[in-house]
Amino acid sequence: MAWMILLALVTVAAADDLDSREHIPIVAETRQEPVDGASASDFQSGNGIRFAQKATPGATGGSNAEGVYSYPDEFGNLIEVRYVANEFGFQPQGAHLPVAPPAPAYVADLLRIAEEQRAAGITFE
């Protein structure tokens, strides 16, 4: 999982200027190799990309990971994504990610009516 995110970050950095052959150094890196299934890693590159992740064994045999990565966009704004990855999938959070608009107020009424109808044994086929 960490390598997929790292690959995505490197791709974003490379896409900034495909003709550029500039070397971008890793200025800081630490890793905790897996011990009893738990691991941690973080790094920072010379162009402002940062990544940190902790992983633990999951209850269903997979792994649970949580972390954060960030990078400067083309305007110099810092884009940050926090995430959890577990048996429920990859769950990113970030101020730049789109969010669905709130449901209209009448939707709550419709859901309440539907629940009342189910409780009364009414079904629609």
C-alpha cells in the first residue's frame, strides 16, 4: 500500500514537467521494518512532498494503515490528504477533495415515512 501511494506521489511530481530531468533528493526518511505485522515509514523530498504511514495487522488477515501525504500544487498551495485504509477500503480526507452537497430537508421526511411504512409491514413491489 505504501509503495502505491509513493508511486502516485512521484508520478504527480514527475508530471509537473515531463521534460525536466531534475534530480529531486529525499531529504529525510525513516522506516520501522515490520515487527509482528506492524510497520511505519515517512519521508520528505526536496520538492516539498511528504509522506507518513503506520500499518498494523488487520482483523481479517489484511492490514490497517493510516497516514498522511502532502505536496505543493502548481500555485504553491499545500495539498494534504489524510487517510485510513482497512477492510472498508481507502478512505481519504482533505480540504481539496469534493464533498457532496447536503440532502434537501424533505429527504429526511421521506426516509422517516419509508421507515414507518416498513414498520407497519407495507411493502412496494
